[in-house]
Amino acid sequence: MESDALDVYRKLILIRRCQERIIAEYPQDEIKTPVHLGIGLEGVSVGVAHRLPLGTKSFGQLRNHGQYLALTGETDAYFLELYGKIGGTSDGKAGSMHLCAPGAGLLSTSGIVAATIPLAVGAGLAAKYRGSDAIAVAMFGDAAIEEGEYWDAFNFACLHGLRVLFVCEDNDLSIHTFGRDRRGFRSIAGAMRGWDCHVFEGDGTDVRMVLDVTGQALAAMSRDPKPAFTVFRWFRFLEHVGPNTDFHIGYRSAPSEAERLALDPVHRYEQWLLAHGVERTLLARIRSAIDDQIDRSVAAAKAAPYPDGRHLTEHLFR
Amino acid sequence: MIRTLSFGEAVNLALQHEMEQDPDVFCFGVDVPDHKRTFGSGVGLVEKFGRRRYFGSPLSEAGVAGVAIGAAMSGLRPVHIHARADFVLLCMNQLVNMASNKSYLSGGKLSVPLVVRAVIGRSWGQGAQHSKSMHGVFAHFPGLKVVLPSTPQDGYALLRAAIRDDNPVIFLEHRWLYDVRGEVDDEVRGALGTAAVCRTGSDVTIAACSWMTVEALQAARILAGAGVETEVIDVRSVAPLDGETIFASVRRTGRLVIADYDWTFCGFSAELAAQATEHCFSALRAAPVRLGFAAVPCPTTRPLETLFYPSAREIVGAVERLLGLPPIDLTGEVFNEYERRFKGPF
């Protein structure tokens, strides 16, 4: 098995294990920031990030942990930020919803879901302005399309032929409201087809399809400079915000065991690797190494000092 | 080089010099390359720099503000232009939820060197949706700088300083100023966050914002005729606020009139009155007096508009009351003279 395929596995596991660790730690109330976890979304986070040229400017929304981890691969600043400590991505001032890693190209993620989409278009405009063929990426949930800023930005990108990759992570849920109760159009991809852009769809629970579709989208933008809109379906296993499941509330039902496995991008990819001759022991070693990394980062985050009065006023202006 | 320019020409010169010296500076906004060129302030810039660097945007103020922020975070220096400040309300999510906190939330790793130029103020029946200023609203949010020049020199120097600044700056230009002429020295470097003492005097301090500085200087001239010496301070920068220049004056005069160009309730005048009271309490010989818009939406018809906006006349009246003076004879004084220079429709 080539190392690239295992690298994809490593990223999927990194995201899954970090989130499972947050779920385990959350009841201790030391992570005092609302977490919008993406268990089930890992295939999209990894499939897109893995295809991006180094230094690509990426933007996201509040369900951002997968995007952050897939782009950075690091867990020290990540857990320090979640624990609100010095040395976090922003010394604890950003918290879960505003994780960023400019060094890895992740410029901004936002609790106002559509608000970073125009920023990605601005990064795309800057690339075109400078005659660069660099792309910019906006990742957002399906409900972001209901915000006016989405259409403002999408129209601007199409009008100017900007190389912006729009990635719609479609779980059909806006907090607790299904798409059928929110949309006046028949399909997300269909709604984008009237615009001057490339449009692709895929199954976000299959990371190999996300890799493939993202590759196609990047190739299309490179050939024909205009935005690419991609939409990937995925299943949100947890509540909108927080570490728990929410099937008991009654607005949606729990998947059966067979459905659960079919919707789980990590399980699906693991099965594919095993079917293609990868040793179980190799996968176990990868998981174990990642668990060790997370253990070290969490221990360091718990031991680290909190910011103080000096940090409160620091960095308001440049 | 020193030359006599209108405020609009001074703004134009600032843009021209910045765009010449820095290829990363560009201007855009709704309809900005049209034949009117934002009250003339964009004359020649399309011709000189092309539509790559001076171009119109879709009618999407909210999203385009975000595009400007994203471009700024990518190293460019955008100037986002609005023909009315009222339209900036459409951009508030981007300016407040995004631009204002980018540096803070990234631990100083990111900056947003963005200038939002917006035209404020009265002229010829602009009514409730084309007349607001809102500098107090913008300044309320930490992380935004708010600048209101009132002279051609400041229009030039402060706009250049705003474009050079690595933070989001709201730059508010009063419509009547475009006709005001004055000397502009293009060697002068402006500094954001500084007030200007426009006239010295020992009897009363008038702190004024934007167009009210012009009104305050007219009032000062009238009052001087009655033997009252006023110190006129152009606030220029609401955020950051140069309180010390104002407080030093109030400590000398013991009296403060705040001539603001906004509503007084929860407005900048309330903030300045509170700060002056906190900092100069023992020096004050009377409570600070605030002048601003009438507490209603801006009416369109001329007689009501004249009642809505404060002018030199109201400043003179405020100083008379503050000093216990008999009313000054204002016969022969012309108020709102610039009103006549502006002909509509826009």
C-alpha cells in the first residue's frame, strides 16, 4: 500500500480520535468552549485538505476541527486552545469556533456560518489580482447557502472568474431543521448549475470519492478559471453542538448498526484498506501513535498556564 | 508640494499617491467607476490605474465587505467605497463579526488592512436612509478605527494614514466637505488617533466632529465678535480617541460644548461628555453641553431638515447659555451656506 493512502488514514484517525478524546474529557468541564464536532464529517475534511496545494488559503465555519487537524496535523496548539491556555492557536481567546492556523493556510473559521465565504472569495480575488493561479477554499455547511452573504460572494466569484473552491458539507441539518423545511430550491447542486462555475457532487462518507471529486474540481479550475462548487453529503452522528448524540430527542431517528457503519467514513476507509491487503497490525500501530500524540498534547494542555491580564488587551490592533 | 485643493480633490490625490506607490492598493464599491466618481473623488483613477484597480462591485455590500476583508488578509490594501454611510449597515456583520476581531482572535497573526470610505451627512433632502454618520456605532466595537476628517489637508493626510494602517479603518467623509477648499501639503503625514486644535481660546472648549468643525469655527468667529474666545478642537479620530488634547483644553477653559454630527442618545457626544467629566471634574465650571441631531429619523423637507441638524447658530446659543451671555445679534449672519452649493439629485 502506498504511503499516500496511509497518510489519508492517519488524518482520518487523527480527527476521529481527537474528537473522541474531547467527548471523553468534556464532562470534566475543563474544556470551556462550545464544540461543534464532526464525527461523520472526517471524509470531507481529509479528502479536501489532502488534495490542496501547500499554502492554499482555506476558510471554514464552526464545525472546523476536522479542517484544522487535516490541514495542520498538529494537536498541541489545538488542545491548548480548547483548554483556553497560553500557547493555544490564540492563547485561548479564539476557542473552538475560531480556530485558525495561518501557517497552514487556515486563515479563518467562524461561528457565523456563511461569514468566511466572502473572505475566501477575497483571497481568490487577491490571487487573480496578483496574476497567481493559487486557489482559495471555503468550507461550509448546507445551511450557509441560506445566508445572503453566500450568494453575494458566490456571485462575485463567478462574475470575476475566481479560482475559489466552494465545499458544501451537506448533512441536511441546520441545527435541528431539515433541508425540506428551509429550502425553496430542489437541490443544492442544481441551484448552482445556473451560475458560471463548475459543479460537482459526491458522497462525503467515502473519502476516496471526496479525493477524486476534489481533484476533478481543482483540475477544472486550473483548465478554466472560474469557481468550483462541490457538495458532499455526510451524516452528523452527534448533536449540533456538544459531545452527545441527540437521537433520543425525537426529531430524527438513530441509524441501525448497518446504516451506522455505511455512514462512517473512517470505518468505510478502513474496510477498503483491509480489502486491499493492508495489515490490521499496521493500522493499529498508526492508531496507537496518534493516541500517544493526543495523550501528550492533552496532558500538556491541562498543565499549561491560563492567560492573564496582559493577554486580555494584547493584539486588539496590529 | 503645497497646493490649494477642494476636499474631494485632496481625497483623490491621496488615492492617486497611494495607488502609485503601492500596487497592492485598490478601490472598489457599488458604482464607483461611474461618471460621478463619488462626488468627484475618483476622477481620473479608472483612466490612470484601470478597472483592475478601480472597479464597480455587484450590489452586494455585505458580501463585498467580506471580499475586501479576505483580500486584505491576503496582503492587499483594499479601499471599499460607499456613496452613503447608511449602506455600511449592510456590512456590519463583516465589519464587526469578522474584521474587528481578526487580529485579536488570531493572537496577532492576522491583520486586516482595510479602509471603508463612506459619505455621510446632509444635502438636499437625503432623508432617513441617506444621511447617517454612525461614527459612534462603529467606534463602539473594539478593533475598528474611525476617522472623520474636516479639512482638505486631513482628507489627504489621514486617508493616506488610513490606507497605511494595518487595521480596519472606517473613513467618513461629509458630503458638504467636497466643496471646501484649502491648502494641502502632500509632505504632511497624518497620524490616526490625534485631535487637532483648530483655534485657541480661553473661555470655552468646543469639541467638534466632521462638518461640525466647520460650524464650530463659524460660531467661534461670531462669538469672538462678542468678546468670547473659544477653543475649537476637531476630534478627527473617534477611535482611537485623543482624549488628552480635549481634556487639556477643558482644564484650561472649564467649559465644554460637544458639537457632534450624530444623535446624542448613546452617541459619541455622550461618551465624550462622560470621559471629560471623569477626567476634568474639578476643572469643570458647568456640565458639558451636547449638540447633535434631533431625536428622530432624518426628515426630508428643507425646513424640518434645518431643524434636525445643529449648526453654528445652535453652537452660539449653547455658548451663550453656558456663559450666561445675552443673545448675540445674528442679523446678517448666513447659516448653512453650503446647503446652497449642493444641487441634487445625488
